[in-house]
Amino acid sequence: MWCAASMMMRRSRSRAISVAALADLPAEAMSGALHGMESVTGLPLFACIGAVSIAFRASAVPLLVMQHRQTALLYGPSAQPLHMLRALFLNDKDTPIAERVASYKKASSLILRKIGYSRWKAWCNPVVQLPAFIVFISSLRTCLTTDPAMATGGAFWFTNLSMRDSTFVLPVVAISLSYVAVEMVLRRHANRDHPVVKVVGWFQTGMILSLPFVSLIPSGIFMYWIPTSLWTIAQTHLLHTPAIRQWLGYPVEPLRTPTVVAATNK
């Protein structure tokens, strides 16, 4: 009996060790990538963090292109029946709501299938990006707190990447760039009174108010935040370039749905 109990305890310990080792793999991979780039390129660690961060964002470009091409299908001429169906759904007040919803779901699924729209392709980018982002940031945070080289891997006034920036320069720059990136998206939205626009506006206000808390983050995190914010700004600009939009399949002129036509003719 004691032998069986001892074997069970050993198995549980080995499982706990294997789980702990598995949890450390992302941080070890991050540390290996940073020090590998440092030894190959001769760049300081803070620049290596920025380069790895840009490479991480660039790896998601194929998923982003796939997502935008699927979204473009909803705004092209082939999606006109879908918008007409939506207008009929909103204007039909006589049919019970449950029956309307069931009919709309069935008809819209047929239309989406006909125009080649795939929900998993449209949502694959955010579904993959969110957990990847969490793993990336948590791995970087672990490296900043456990790797002794991070204490001297910075430059200028932020020599210690594991410590906060007491000058507030890095937090202010990071929040400002994020604010600009969001503002670029909002300026493309024609209807400034749309609920989504208002919610995003509140989010921008929250970013500004979060400065005291953001200033407590280690300086090394901003070596990810600032380069990727610049990447987002450049990416947003490119995605609204006519040549890029044409390549992605977006229509040159916005699709005028029956509801829009009715509103403009009043």
C-alpha cells in the first residue's frame, strides 16, 4: 500500500514538473530569440526586443490580408442582396421577431456562401492574435524579471529594462502613439455619432487616464509597445491607400444600401 502511494506521489510530482517546464517554454524561447539576435546582429537588447516585436507583428500579415479580403466581400457589389435582405429585416414590423430572425439567418447564410464569405477566415486573425499576444507579452515580462542581462540591456535614460521609467517619457510616448493609431481609424468612420465610435472615444480617454498605472510597467515592455504602435500606424495608412484597397478587393466607392439610399433621398 505504501509503495502504491509512493508511486502515485512520484507520478504527481513528475507531472507537476513537466507542466512547470512546459509553462517556462515560451519565456525560454523568447530569451533565446533575444540573445540569439543580440549575438548575430550586435544590437543591444532593447533594440532586439523591438526587432522581435516587429517580426511578431509581421508574421500576422497573411492572416490580416485574409481577414480584410473576407471583409471586402461584404462591401462589394456581390453583397448587394445581403444589404437588401438586412433592409427588409429591419423594415418588416408585421412578422414576429423570432420568425424574422430565423428567416434572416437562413437567407443570409445562403448569400454569404454564394459570395464566398467564410466566417472562420474573417475571424481567424483576432482568434489567433489574442492568445499569441498574451503569450508574447507574458514571456517578455518573465524575461525582464528573470534575465540578469536586462538590467544593462537598455540605453540613454532607461538602461535597466526591468525597472520602470521614472521620467515618464516612455509611457507618454507609448500612450500617445496608441492614441494616434486609434484616432486614424476613427477619422475614417463617416458617422461620428455611431455607438462604436463613441465607445472607442471613451477608450481613448481611458488610455490617457491610465498613465499613472502604465508608468509602473518595466521599461522593456515599451520596447514592444512603441515599435508595434508605429507598425500599426503605418499599417493603417497602407490599408487605406487606394492601390492596397484595390488589391484587397475593396470597392472604390462605398456600397449604397437601400437604407442609405432612402435616407439620402429624404
